[in-house]
Amino acid sequence: MKKTFITLSMLCAAMAQAQNRLMPETLWSLHRVGGNSMSPDGKYVYYTSKSVDWKTEKSTTHHYKLNLADDSRREVTTEGRTITQRYDKAWFAYNDNVLYESNDSGNTWKEIFNGLQGAENVWVSPNGKYVAFSKDVMIKAANGTDIYSDLPNTTAKVYTDLNYRHWDTWEDGKYSHIFFADLKAGTVKDLMEDEPYDSPQKPFGGGEDLAWAPDSKGFVYVCKKKVGKDYAISTNTDLYFYSINTGKTTNWSEGRMGYDTQPIFSPDGKRLAWLSMGRDGYEADKNDILVMDVATKKIMNATSHWDGTAEGFIWDNGGEKLYFNAPFEGTVQLFDVAVPRTDRDKPAVNNITKGKYDINGIVGLAGNGEVIVSRTDMNHAAELYAVKPKYGDMRQITHENDRMYNDILMSKTELKSIRTPDGATLRAWVIYPPDFDPNKKYPTLLYCQGGPQSPLSQFYSVRWNFQLMAAQGYIVVAPNRRGMPGWGVQWNEAISKDWGGLPMQDYLTAIDEVAKAPYVDKNRLGCVGASYGGYSVFMLAGMHNNRFKSFIAHDGLFDLKSWYGTTEELWFANWDIGGAYWKQPVPSSYEKFNPSNFVNKWNTPIMIVQGGLDYRVPIEQGLEAFQAAQLHGIKSKLLYLPNENHWVLHPQNGIAWQREFFKWLDETLK
């Protein structure tokens, strides 16, 4: 009996402790908060709170109207309608084929247009007289069932050009077109007619790809008017203005060769601002904020002199200033910049917020001048905050996850400065277990970020979640190695065509430096990552000189030659690797920085994760790596997720991923 009592006591203590640590099931149960828009008078913010039941994989979304005067909220009942715009006198929403209007803040709705069959995005003009929307149109059949009407059971697909699949979807011959409807006349027009182009941009474009002029005389939309091989090697999107008066479409960004995205008119409609990259084929180029005078079409660059890259922006109410968020020294912060008046103007870029968090989105401007933003940190999922732009002070205005976090222990995060062998300064986030004791020794994970040119900041993810890793008893080291924005344009660009060079040295330098601490167990070091991070794991497995005892690679690039032959966005491979493997001379990356060339040096247990619908890093990459490990007699595991793309989007797959992740680490590190 005594032995049983002790065992039960230990079990109860362990359960109580577990309740104070973040677990995968809790992580997936957190509410996901999204800011939608502001009321026209700036007194209210509209936001959604989405919850996921991981047991049923069903989600529930609640819509709220939050009063910024006292942070009180009321739920807005949409009855299945998608609210698309809120103007001074009317709200607009749609469901199935029907567009609705409400003049009492969503309490009652009336049908005003029945012609939205197949619409995926709906934009109503400010005067409420017109509507633009997108829907798929068959241009050139690719599925056998569309080509041969007498073969209803064929699964054949027929292609004569590239871009035959993208991200996680095979091309079916349909393209997303922009349509314009006059609500009074009831007429509908396909603005792109028989063009084989998409708008919004696939796979991730949405509402940000179209903007109505405030006078309702036209709108701007984003489109990359290229097809096939030309599409696969180019990032050159442009901004097209459709004039209602003339019925004509004009390219407003012609001559700008990179991505042009997120157009937004100034409140008075006299200027248009958007994000723009300068070079074609470089998807991680510096994002500048351009401002065009609509009358003269003169374009000025508000951030050309600033050593950073913008993520998103809004106008201030007077149209004289732009608020934007951008990576900054291991975080994402809020900035502002005055609108330039001449080509010679170099307005000061002001850093408004400074803290250990990410401003990961900007919702809008409140009537009292506060900027409403979305904010995360490594211990907290997104909530909305109101920022006073003069001083950077902020207050939390949504509290969807407070109750859950009250029962979870938080982790300490620290940004360390490390000197690299070539004399550069490398910064690395270190995340400690929530009950960290410097007198103990901890297994430690080197986290390798994907992208490769994406910021390693205070983000919060339901998969690569540092709080969750630390809660299981691991110290996590996350270096801002070369190739990450937030440390200047030169640092960000240093990774191109040098994937396996200095970035790998940065990783090893970071783990070596942190491992000097007495609380790091040098005999229990692991290395994990996805995408370029998975590539990094494969590379480090062949060059780590026995530093690590365990590796985990998710959707990593294993063989650059086969990857070039199967990936879809070839502009990425051309820019970062140097082009095709048959070029003369052959790009050096295929020899120096190809993980498959160094498999003979692998000697460490490795787990490989691969999504079946990942066409960016297709399935053969994970299978080749697993087969190589098995044939070399290395302890290895393959976690295959047939219905996942480059990410893990299904809750139960996500939890299975995390359980396998920590099970593998328990086997190989603890």
C-alpha cells in the first residue's frame, strides 16, 4: 500500500505540473484573433475569434464589435453571411449568390443583388452602387473530364506548359478573374475576359489585392499577366486600374519589375500607396512603400533610404503619413513615415514601438489617433492592442486567451549577441523552460528557420512553437542567421547562392556559444527545422562533427537537382540556387551546398517529415532522405502526412506531428 500511495502521489504531482505547462492540445485550442476593420468614425473595431475543436476538427468563428472607449464588446450575428465592407451608412455582406445591405449595423439585412455565383472575394464601392468580385473561369481545360465529355471517370490531366501545379493544387484550366457589376443596371462584366491570368494572386492573394477609389469611379487590382514558363520564372505583378467612366483598364505600375502588392488609396483618393519590390525573380527583395500622385502618375518612394523592408501599412486620416510594420532586430515593430512630396524627399522613418513582441498586423486607425494592431510574442497568441503613436504606449483591447494563459507557466526569452568567425555580430533568441533552474542541465535544440528570408521574431505558431518546446524541458536556440530581414538589407541578401555557406557557420557558431553555459547539456543537443530549415538540418547532418545527437527535418530540400526538376515557383530556385543544373557553368550550389552530396558523413539519428501535397518541396525530397538514412543504417523515422502541404493545417495531424516530434526527442536526447 505504501508503494502504491507514493506512486499515486507522484502521478498527481506530475499531472498538476503538466497543467501548468503548455501542451499540444491546449495550443490547438487557443482562440485565433483577427482584426477585420474599423468603423468609419474610428470608435469601434471589428474582429473575429476563431476556435478549433481538435477532436472533431471543426472550427467556430465569432464576430465582435469592440467599443474603444471602454473595451466592451458585443457579438455581431452574421447568420452565415460574410461581411465584406462597412461604410458610414451601410454594411455589405454576401452569402452564396446574394449580396446584402444593412443600414442598422448588421441587425437586419436586405437583398440587393443576386449574381455572385462562384464569387470568392467581394468588394463593394464606397457609394454602394457597384461591386467587384472574383471567381474562377475556365480558360483552357486540363482535366480529362473537361476535355472528353464521354469519359466521366477519367483522371487524366493534360499539360503543354509549366505552372501545371502550384503550392498544393494541380492546374485545372480555371483562372480567378475580376468581375464588375453595376447594381442598378444589373449588368456584369468580366474585366479579364479570356486572359489566362489570376487576380487575386494564387495561392495566397485575397482582399488586399483590390482597392476601390474613394470616389467610386474605379478600382485598382493586382495581377501577374504572365502564363506558363514565363509565370514560373517571374515575380512581376502589376497594379491595374479599371475606370468605370471609360470602361478601360490601365497598368499603373508598368516598368516596375518585381512584386507590386497591397494597393491602398489615401482617404481623399488623390494618392495611391502600395508595397513594391524592385527586382524580377527575387521574392524576398526589399519591400518599399511607393506613393503615386493619381493625377500626374508621378511615383515617389517613401522608404528608399531606409535599411529595412515593410510588411503592411495603412494611411493616417489626413493622408500625410503612413503607418507600417516591419521586421526589426529579431522582432516586428510599428513604424511611421511622412508621405514624400518630391523625388528628393527622404522623410524620417520613426520606430514607434520597441519591445519583445511582434506587431504582426495593422487593423486601422481609431478616432482618437491610436493605431489598432495585432500583437504576439513567444508566450502568447495574437490579441489586439491600441498603440499611441506619439510614445509607442499600448494597451491590450481583446482578451480571448487570458483565461487559458492564466494557468500556463511562461518561458523566459533572451536575445543574445554572438561574434562570428568572420567578425560579424549574430543575434540568437534563447528560450528557456518555464521553471528554468541554472543549476540543472537541459537538453538543447538548435532551431533552423525556413524562408529562407523570413524574420525569426517573436512569432507564435501552432506548429513551430517555442513555448511548447521549452515547456517539455528543452532550451531552444533560434539564431537570426544570415538571410533574415530586420538586420539590414545586406544581411538579408547574404544568403542568396550561399545556402550552405555562412548561414551554416552561423548556426554552428550560435549553438557552440550557447552550449558553453553550464546549464546546457552538450551531450544532448538536437537540431530541428522545416523548409529551408529542413535543408539546414540535412546539411548540418553532414558537417556537424558530432555536435548533435538528434535531427528532425520537415519538408526540407535534400537533393537540389531533383528539387529543381519538380518545384513550381522556379523564380525562387533561379535566384537562390543560381538556376538550372544544366547551365554552363553549372551553378556551384549543386556541388557545394547540396545535402545529398554529404550523406556518407551522416551518423546521427534523424526523423524526416513530409507532406504529400507539398509542391514547393515535393515528396521525393523527404523520401530520398529517409531512404538514404535507412540504407546507411542510421536510426531514422519517416512521418508522412498525405493530406498536408508545406504546412500542417489539420488539427489532429498537427497534434500527431507534435507527439511524434517529442517522442523522437525523448528517444534520442533524454
